[in-house]
Amino acid sequence: MDFSALAAQLNAGAILPEGIVIITLITVLVGDLIGGRASSRWTPYLAIAGLFAAIVALVYQWDTANPIAFLGGFNSDALSVVFRGIIVLSAMITVPMSIRYVEQSGTSLAEFIVILMTATLGGMVLSGADELVTIFVALETLSISSYLLTGYMKRDPRSNEAALKYLLIGAASSAIFLYGVSLLYGLSGGQTRLSAIAAQLAADSSDAPIGLVVALVFVIAGIAFKIAAVPFHQWTPDVYEGSPTPVVAFLSVGSKAAGFALAIRLLVSVFPLVSEQWHFVFTALAILSMVLGNVVALAQTSMKRLLAYSSIAQAGFVMIGLIVGTEAGYASMVFYLLVYLFMNLGGFTCVILFSLRTGTDQISEYSGLYQKDPLLTLGLSICLLSLGGIPPLAGFFGKLYIFWAGWQAGAYGLVLVGLITSVISIYYYIRVIKMMVVKEPQEMSDSVKNYPPMRWNLPGMRPLQVSLVVALVATSLAGILSNPLFTLANDSITHTPLLKAAIAEQAAAMVSHTETVETIAIAPQ
Amino acid sequence: MESIEAIYEYAWLVPVLPLVGAAIVGTGLISYSQTTSTLRRPAAVFIVSLTGAAMVLSFLLFFSQVQGHETYTRMIEWASAGDFRITMGYTIDHLASLMLVIVTTVAFLVMVYTDGYMAHDPGYVRFYSYLSLFSSSMLGLVISPNLLQVYVFWELVGMCSYLLIGFWYGRKPAADACQKAFVTNRVGDFGLLLGMLALFWATGSFEFEVMGDRLTELVTTGGLTTGLAAIFAILVFLGPVAKSAQFPLHVWLPDAMEGPTPISALIHAATMVAAGVFLVARMFPVFEQLPTVMTVVAWTGAFTAFMGASIAITQNDIKKGLAYSTMSQLGYMVMAMGVGAYGAGLFHLMTHAYFKAMLFLGSGSVIHGMEEVVGHNPALAQDMRLMGGLRKYMPITATTFLIGTLAICGIPPFAGFWSKDEILGSTFEVSPVLWAVGWLTAGITAFYMFRMYFSTFEGEFRGTNKEIQIQLKREQLMAMGASLGPGAMNSKELTLDAEAHDDHGHHSEVPHESPIAMTFPLMALAVPSVLIGLLGTPFANYFEAFIHPPGEAVEALAEAGGAFDWSEFLIMGGSSVGIGLIGITLAVMMYRTRQLDPSAIADRIKPLYQLSKNKWYIDEIYDVVFVQGSRKLAKQVLEIDVRIVDGLVNLAGFVTLVSGEGLKYLENGRAQFYALIVFGAVLGLVLLSGIT
Amino acid sequence: MIQLEYFLLLAAALFCIGIYGLVTSRNVIRVLMSIELMLNAVNLNLMAFSNYLDPASATGQVFTVFVITIAAAEASVGLAIVLSIYRNRDTVDMEQFNLLKW
């Protein structure tokens, strides 16, 4: 059998980035087997190099002529490229963060990296999956790796408990998602490719059968679990609090981005018949997320839990872009996720630094940090301010774009809720900054008083510093110099044929809606 | 000629050169204040030469304009957003070039004078930098091509005035005076801003002629009611009302005399206060189309002229007397603009600038001399009751002061006669009542000016008279709130007598003439005070030919002016000279020959005397109504803000926090509860989606 | 012929039993078993659809094989986590796992 001919037929070149990740993963695994303990000096850097190579491969995939691969199972259009890029980038920044953390806890670094890269792989395939089986397998790869990562600190009962909760809720959501998928399979008369399902559904009837609505809700349950939307969010604070912090960083960005990629692809291709319904459901989800995420974050005392609720709220903001369904809406989603990547990872790097030095996670322990560690204070302040949406940082521009897209499309209520809750969010971000910066020397917490001096030459501290600085720079500048990111986000939407059709339909629907409103208004006369 | 064109291209240097001087000296003061404060002479020379250069450039521009060069405008786009564009630049036309010459010459001479006057003052260098900054702002104002840019420089000029009035900021009266000037001018500037924006909203432009044309169009086509257009124009007029010390926003000008005399001469006599009249001249295309507005302007000017003169007759402080005189003369200028005598008003602006500056500088010279005798106490050094007979000791000052007095009284052939007469002539044609007010005021002017001259320079020198000194000090303390007299428990009362016998604080028994740095400008200014009037004589009116309202063709003016009537001239001129002579005679009788007793007359008309002495009680009225009133209002509003507004905001925050604390208990840590919520939500959503 | 609906009904019933077990079990192992039950219910669904709607290409059956595999992987990971939690906490009572809350 001619392997290369088969590969060409299947268009295997589309998964070159994933292939690179697999090769890196295997190299790290084998290298650690052979090298033993000493391998932890080079395995992380190999992983970073491999991930970087994957990004380069992704760049080459940007405008391929035929994105469909594996007989319609994988689609590497511009949308998938950008989301895969986000996931790889988040892994690439998570690896340096985790070196010191994992070393200090005494567990094996190589295994951590392997599982992390497996999760990355799962997320990447999920972003491009165009067929039900692929979607499910990729989703499960991502999820199961995440459960393992969450429970990585075997000796820590909190990590165990977090992993258990994550697994139970995750498995339940997967089961529900799978049930919905099976209904889709049935409704479409045996098709598993998304485009074929859509075609079959459209051909069968123009009216939405109840089965489709049920399938829709079940599928949304699975997606909402991944993106931590209220009321499917209950696992997020517990898991974020209990997991090792680098894992939380990856989950909050990479896993969420994969969830959003799945949401866009699945909902837009398969469910145009019930688009009103899923818009309605997501509106409810978005409002609940924004409100609950921000309001409950006010009452938190643990930094990681605070960031968990904040990420729930941020997901709410991103959902606004999904709901409006215009080109600006999708582009603003992508832009926001790009920006969110840097500010969230930067924030988590600072949290890691602090917990490595003091071993605690309580916000009140951050008092007076400014005197002892200005770099960390600066980094955390900038990332938190960016999360809150303060200009001229990147978060402001992200939020601005989303709200503008929402306003332009007429989703006034959503944007208003978003604005109000943004204001609420600024309170808890600034509370942390206030703790760090404003407190007098005599009000320093005990942890800060006993703050150990900086020793940057310990293994793994330099990479931490590097990732902190990278995230800081990106957060500060990505707003002002946002043009390249902006064009990237826009192009990813315009170059995706899947979305073009959806946007056109949405625009037509909005026009006809206004027309009907006008006719209704004129008619009574 | 290309060289002439080059001058126009560099015309922007005229305001920039003094600005550079101010910037360099100012930066030096901020950064290396010790060094700069000792470099007094070099700083003065530097700034004076920059102003001199600006003056030369102004003269060149003026001559070019006189020879008929057309109006030169240069604009750059400053800000634009779509249809909306703001342009800045400069324009040199006849009026601008004339104003440039006036401002630079007076500024130059005042700067030379300052070297003598402020020689012993520690703030010498700071004063020069402020002077330079002011000159630059004023020069920028007069070459501004549109109302927006005028407003910018208007505010700058106001700020410089504030800095200079409060120059000796350690003295409470000075600090109060500069605040009063600022706040009063703010009221006027606010009106100007509102009017400016309203006119922009109506006409879409800040250019003067365009505004005028479009406004007329709107009024005739009915797009804008005449009343509304008049309101807009009057709002704009509020700016000149404040800046040129017209009633009711005149209250700052007498208090502004707390500043050093050079700036009283420069700012509050010759240039800044004239900026108001200048703006009215620039806004002429808008105003002249609205008869209501012209009436308001004319009557404001007339009333101010009368009021200023009526207060000046009882003032004892030489500078305050001159201040009220300035107010009165500004009233004349405004009245002239109001009746449409554009050229006459601006002519009087020019003549007044020169002779009033000279009068103020002369008063400064007098004060300088008096300080040698009675010490650096303004209550003593500036009071005319302590002066007298200074002509023997300060002849140059006395002669120039006399020239200025004759000029202001309107005695031919001095400058003031020609300009004032033209104003009165034009006013008579429009309204005899207005003319009567102006005519009476001319007589009062002559009276109080000669009263000043005689009290200061003639008679016996009273500076060493201890009784008068004690009485003046007592008045000063009473004004500051102490209670004196039998039974008063004020310790100052005891020291008054002691001080009177004390010799410290003065160096000599008689005053001396001022140094050449001070007398040279006096003499230099005497020349235009005498001669410049001849530029605008009715029989050969070069001034009118040069300065005319925009839109009026020169030929039409020449026709109108050509019909010169000797009899009309003699009647008008004669009547104004006549009433002037009556005033002078009264002054002679009361203050020179002592045939009439001033205090007896004052007792006979006691209420009127008190009204005049207390400046018509306007300061007191303003204090009660505005100062106390706004404080009470502010207190009430504060109550509302603290109770209601703050309360609402705090309530919102409290509610959010409480709901956060409450909702967090939804996460009770039990995984099966979470799973239950998930399934419940799915069920709920299915039902909801299925039903809708 | 047994109709398709009966299979679907059975699958739905099993799914609901799985939900009930997930929510009410006190023993962690029981919860894991309930999850397996839910996944198997979905398998039933897929097989039924495959058999009745598209017997020629056995896509649903292939899908079922995938699901069984993944369910096994998930169960093994779940059991590993249960084991480590048992080592630390000495209990498998769901009510005891309450450290992370509020």
C-alpha cells in the first residue's frame, strides 16, 4: 500500500501541527524514560520548541486551498487555524510556568508535560473537527487529560478532590453531550459529518422537530460545561482552587478556547434551523454568567477562586460575540480570546510566583507586597487591570470590540448587562491591587513579612520570569498596537466559508425581522 | 516687493518673540531660580530687546499696510473631524497692524520704565517674564483671524493679568484683587464662550465676516428670530463688558490697582482693557446688523462713562482715580462702537492708550518719589492728600502729567480732543440723549483730572504732615475692620501715635525726580499724546481712511467724510471744549485757589458724596447677592449630594456586595449537587425551548 | 419487528437511571458505575439508529466502539483518582469530599 498516496488522498498535511505535537510528546516521554531525573533540564525546552514549531506549521496552513482532510473529518480552515494557535500558545506559555512549580512539588515534570501536550493535542483536533466521532474523541482526549492534570498533585487532598469533581461533572456532561450527538445522528438519518447532517436536516423539513431542540439543548450542555457558563459552572471554582496553578492557567485559556471553537463550528453548521433557539439559550447563559460570575467574585477570599469566577464572567462576555452572529461578533470573540490568553496567563504566573514563595493563596496575604516584590506587584496589577478592562491595556480594547459588535448588531440588553458587570468586576480586581500597593509597611501580612529574597537562579525561575514578562508586554501593548491581532481575528472569520454563509443568513434574518416589524407597525393604520 | 512679503510670512514672530523671552526666563526661574534672580540686568535687556524687535517688525507691517498692501492671512489646520474643521493662524489687516504698533510701543516703553520702577524689588526677573508673556498673548490676540483663536488668547491675557495683579501675592489686598479680577472676568468669558458657541451653532463658522453674513441671512429668512440672534450677540458682548470694565462687570478694575504701576499702565490702561473694544470692532459685522444689540452696547458704554467719572471725583488714591478714569474712557469707546462710529471708537482707543499709559507711568513716578518720604505703605504713598507741590521736585513728571491731563480733558490740539470730539459728534447724530450723557461726562472728566493734577503737583507739599498721615492710617485700619476711637480695645490704636513719631521707613524729607529709565518713557509717550490726534482731524481724516469697518468701501467713506462742515465742527467742538473749561475752572477754584471749599460742598450733597465715595455701593451689593448667596446655595447642594446622591451610590454597591455574599453559598462543595444542577438546567432549557 | 422507538425509550430510561444513580449515590464507585450506565445508554441509542436508519454503512456501530473505548479510558482515570483520594482521605463517601467550597 502506498502510504504517501494514502496520505495525499486523506490530505494528511492538514494535521501537520498536530503531528509535530505528537512527535514532541513522544520524544519527551522516551527522553524521560531514558534520561531519568536529569532529563527535566531539557524536556521543557524541547516541548516549547516543539510547540513553537507547531505554531510555525499553523502559519503555513493559513490559506490552504483545500482545508478538508480525512474524508471530511477534519477541517483546517482559518477559524480552526486561529483557535489551534490560541491553544498551542497557551500551552507554550504554561510549560515555562510549570517547571518550577512541578519541581518544587517533587513530582515528575516530563509526565506533566506529556499529559499537558496530550490535552493540547485534544484541543487542537477539537478546533478543527468536522465530524461527530472526531469531535467526541477529541473532546474526551482534552477532558481526560485535564482530569489527570487536575489531580496531578497526588499527595494534596485538595487536588484529588478537584480532580474527582471535575471528572464526575465532566463525565456527566460528556454523557449528555453524547446523547445529544446520538440524537443528531439519528435525526439526520445516519450522517456523522457536520455538513452532511446540516444538509439532511434542511432537506427533511423546514420546521424544527422537537428532537432537534432536545439535541440542541443536550449539545449546549456539553459545550457550556467546557466554557464554564452558568449554570454549568459549578465545577470551575472548586477545580481552579484545588488544581496546581499551571494547570488552572491552561484550563482557563486553552480548554475554554477549544470549547468556544467547538461551539462556533457545531452550532453554526448543524443548527441553523433552530438558530433562534440557541441564540435564546446562549443569551440566558451569557447574562447569568456575567452577573453571577462578577457578583460572587466580590465575596471571594482565595485568589484562584477569584480568578475562577472572573473567568466565568469573561466567558459570558465572549458569548455576546457568539450570540450576535455578525462578522464583527465572531471576530471580536477571536480577538478577545487572544487578548484574554495573555492577561490570564500573566495573572496566573504572578499567582504561581507568590505561592512558590509564600505557600498561600489568600488575597489578604498579598498585603503590602509592593515593598517586597515590585516586579510581581507590577505584573499582577497590569494583568488584573487588563482583565478589568482599563485602558490603555489590552483587555479594554477586547471588551470594547465585543461591546461595539454587540451594540451594532442590536443586542442592547446584553451590552448593557456587560457594561454594568464590568464595572462590578473592576471592584474586585482593584481590591487585590489595593492590597498589594496601598497598604502601609506595618499592615503587611505575615507572609509578606517573611517573604524570602528573590533567587532567580533556581532551576525554572528564569522561565517563569520570561513568561511573566512576555505576558506583561503583550497585555500592555496588545491594546495600543492591536492592529495585527485585529486583522488576524477579522481575517480568520472572513476566510472561513462556514461562517460566511451563517453571517449572510443572520443579516438576512435581521433585515426581514425589521421589515416584519415595520409592516406590523404600518398595518394597523 | 519680495522683502515685504517675507515680513508677512514672518509676522508670526511678533507674538512669538516675547513668548520665547518669557519661556526662557520662566524656565530659568523655575529650574535655577537663584541664578536667574541675580541676572537682573541681562534678563531685562534680553526681554526688552525681544520686544523691541517685535516692535520694529510691527512698524514694518504697519507701514506696509498703510501703503495699501492687502490683508494677509495665513492659516493652518489645527483639528478636523469630518465636516468639522478648526483652523488657526494669523491675519494682518489694517486694524491688526495698528493694534500691533500700539501694543508693542506701549509694551516696550513700559518695559524700559520697569527697570527703574522695580529696581529694588526682589521679583524683578519674574516681573519681566510675566510682562513678556502678557505682551505675547496680547499680540497673539490682535492678529487672531477667527473668534475661536481670539478666545484662546483672551483667556491667556486674562491669566497674565491675574498673575500680574497678584504679583505681590504676600499682601492680602493684592491676592484678593487678583482673585476678584479673575472671577469677574470669568463671568464675562463665560458669556463670550456661550455666545461664541451659539453663533457657531447658528452660522457654522467662527470667521467674523462669515458669521455676520450668515446671521443676517438667517434673520431675514426667518431661520433665527431677531431676538435669539440678539441674545447670542449680547452674550458675546459680555466678554468685552468684563474685559473692558463696563458696568456691571467693572468692579475688578479699581482693585487691580494693587498691582505694580507698570502693569496698571500696560494692561489696565492701554492694552488689555482695550481688547474688549477690539473684539467689538472685530464682531462689528455681526453686531451692526442687529439694532437692539447696538443700542445695548451704546447705552452700556454711556452709563459706564458717566459712572466712572462720577466715582472718580471723590477718590483720594491717585491710581484709583486714574482707574475710574480709564473705565470712563472705555465707556466712551464702547459707546462709539455702539452708535456705529467704528473709526471714532478705535481712534479714541489709540489716543487713550498713549496718554493713559503716560498718566499711569507718571503716577508711578509720583508714587516712587513719595515712597522715599513716607515709606513703602500704599495707603500713604498713593494718597493725594499727602501730596502737593510736587512740580518743584519732579518737573518732568509734572509736565508730562499735565500734557496727559490736557489730552484727556479734550483740549485742542492735544490728541484727546480730536478723538473725543469725533465720538460726541457721531453720537449726536444717532441720539441726542446719549450725546448729553457723553457731554456731561466730558465736563466731569475735566474736573476730576485737574483735581488730581492740582492736588498732586500744585500747592504745598503735605507729605511730611503727621496729622494727615495718622488720619490716613486710621482710615486704613478701619477699612480692614478694626474699630477705633474712644473705648476701642485695639492695640494698634496705641501704636499709631507711636509710629507717627517714628523716623524709620523713609529716607528723606522731600521727593526726588525719578531716574531716566522712568522719565524717558514719559517723555516718549508725551509726543503721541500731543501729536497723534492730528491723524484723525475731521478735515483730513487719515485715520478713518485707514480704519473702517469691514465691508464698507473706502470710496463711500471718502464721500461721506468729504462733506466736511465747518459750522458743525465748531458747534460740536466748541461745546465739548466749553464744558471742559467749565470743569477745569471748577477744579481750579476748589483745589488751586481755594475759593470754594471742597468739604463744604461735600457736606451739602452728603448722600451723593457718599454714593460716589463708596463706588455706588456696587461691591457691597455683589458681596451680599453673589458671594454670600452662592455660598449658601453651595451648602444646600452639598447636603443633597451627600445625602441623596452618595446614598444611592453606596446603596448600589452594598446591594451588589450582599448579593455576592449570598450567592456564593450556591457552591456548597458537593459534586452531586453540581450534577443535579446540570441536569436540572438541561431539563429546564428543554422545556423552555420546547414551549417557546 | 420491534420498533425503533422502543430502543430509544429503553436508552432514555437507562440514561435517567444513570442520572439518578449519579446524583444520589453516596459511594464514589457507585457514581462511576452510573456514569458508565449513562454512556452505555447512549451506545444503545447509537446502535439502534445505526441499525434502523442506515444499516448499510455501520457508522453508528463504529461510533459505539469508539464510545466504549473512551468510556473505558475515562473509567480507568476515574478509578485512579478515586484510589489516590482514598489513600489521602481514607474514605470513599461522597459527602466527605467537601474541602473546596463557597
